[in-house]
Amino acid sequence: MESFTFYANKPSENYHKIDMLLFVTMILLWGLGVFSIFICSQRLGTNRFGNPYYFVTRHLICSVIGFALFLFFLVADMSFVRKLVFLIVFVSLFTCLLTYFPGCSIEKNGARRWLRMPMNFSFQPSELMKFALVIFIANYFEKQEEIIDEDDKTVFPCVVGFFVFVGAVLAQKDFSTGVFLGLIGVLLFFVSGTKLKWLFPFMFVAIPAVILMITLEQYRMERIIGFLRPDDFASSVNYQTLAAKRAISAGGFWGCGIGSGLSKINSIPEVHADYIFAGWSEAMGFGGVMAYFALLCIFAWRGYNAAFNSPSRFTGYATFGCVSVIFLQSIFNCMVVCGLLPSTGIPLPFFSLGGSSIMVTLAMCGFILNASRADEGIVREKKYEEVSLNTFSVLK
């Protein structure tokens, strides 16, 4: 396997301007997301609220808050961000706990995942948990950089914290987000070079627990069976997926445009949310889909490049985690819409309507762009000692 390198503890003079290609790509993804919500939500906004711009207006309001967070994490010193790790972790877990109180939360489809906010807004703590988990693990490995390979017991608190994050989200009946958090956590453990044997005892408990959670909820079993036998559930659990496929096919190569030609997406309930990729595909066609994936790949390329050339372990691991959250979540959402994965509730970053999602996504983008300021062309000094890890080597 190819070996990559994280570089740690570079002098401050080795910083330069942000990665402009990464910045432009991020802005384009956000802009295309706003455009997609605009074309996909007008009919629903008119029917429900008498305002075709109701949903896009709310998305723009949340984007303003998101860009404020973006600017904060863009200009903040990473040492200051590290001091905020405990606060971010505490807020994410506390807000997650508040969802269990009926007066504070909103119940939808038998699950309490949203907190009541002013002006009929809501906040989903599980979105913040993604960012909190990433910086929690990154901060832990930064603190333990000198002894992490000498004393395996130092990994145990991080493993426990990792499962607390996942368990808190699963307790909200947010199964897909909980599993996604587990994937990101395992990926960060692997990248850090930690011996994965520490995860094995927990996996013996986690895997049966996940299987039990699937079998205890009828709708989860129906989604799995429906994925395996799509024709037998065409009018129930597979209705949205089949409608999304029809919308994608209707787009052809050039798309149907943004006018009255968009007829297929009207059959998709809440198309402006988790299935918005189908709306974008019908409007923009195959060319638009390829343009989206090109932007997403550029974002991942420049983001991972910033992680591999970051000035510290904390910045490198956290940047890698933030890029992975956005990139993998995007891929998984598109696979669900295309019927390549069972139906889940994972939104499409930048595109899906959801204030919590866009605010956390933009905050992570600010962090990634901050990390991109490290100069990858600097000649490393001999004082940096090479430490071999599983697949990554770190120069400290």
C-alpha cells in the first residue's frame, strides 16, 4: 500500500494563503446546493406555505450562520481551536441529551433527533457530533503522540469516548448516522497508526448490537429486504428510490432545465432533503452529474492534500476526518439515491435542505481551509524525527 506522510510542528513562517482551488470548489458546491434547493422546493413551498421561496430562504439564513462559523475556523489559530475541543464535545453531547426531553425536542416518525429553536427552526445534534468526534480523536492522538506506540493502554480512553459518541446517536434512533460515525471513527484510528486490536473487543459487542437494532425495528428490516428485493416493495419502502431513478433517467444527457419540464421529482416526497441529488440529475442531466462529481473529487483531492501537509498531528488528523465526513457522506447519499445502498437518512452535504447540516459542513470547510495554509513545498529540517505508523509516517 502506498505510504503517505503527515508533517508535524512546522514553524509559523511556513504558512501562506489558503488553497484557492479548494476555496472556489467549496463555494461552487455551496452555490449549486442553493440552486438545487431552489428548483426542487418551489412546488412544495407553494403548497405548504404559499411561498415558493420558503425553503431556499431558510437555507440561506442557516448558510449565513454557517459562513460565520466558516470564517471563525478559517482565521482561528489551531492552538485556540484545540482549547475549544472540550467545549464542542460537551455541547454536542449535551444537546444530544436534550433530545430525550419532550419539551425541548421535536418528534418525527417516532424519533426525537431535533431540538426546538426560535422562528420554527430546529437543530439536529447528530450533525454536530460528526465534527465533535473528529476533533476529539485528533486531539487525543496529538496529546499522546510520544507514548501512543509505547503503551497501548493510552488508547483505551479514546476508544471509550468513541463508543460514547456512537451510542448517543444510536440511542436517538438515528441508525444511519450512528453507523456512519462508527465508520469515520474506525478510519481515524486506522490513519493514526493505532493498533486496531483495541477495537476488536468492542466490535464483538457492537456488531451483534447493530444486528439486533436492525431486527427490532420493522422499518429497518423492510429497508434491507426491500434493497435485496426491490420489485416486491415498489409501492412502499422502495417508492422514493424508484421515483429517484425515474427522475435521473428523465434528465438524459443535457437535463430538463429548471422550468416546467421537471415533472419526475414531483413524485418524490421531500425531494429537497435526502433525495435532492435526483432533482439535480433531472434538471442538469448526465453532464451536470459529472460536473458535480468532478467538483467533489477536486474538493477531496485538495482537502486530503491539506491534511497530509498539515503543521501538526491534530490539524492533520482533524482535517483528514473533516474531508472524509463530507466526501464519504456525499458518496453514500448518491449511492442511496441511485439504489446502490439501502435507504438511509444521511443528507447530501451542501445540497440537502437542513440548517444543521449546512452549518456544520461550512464550519468543517473553514477548518480544512485553515489547514491548507501550510506550505507543502518547505524543505523539512533534520530535527524532525520520523515515526513509523501503520500506513502513515509522521515527522514530528
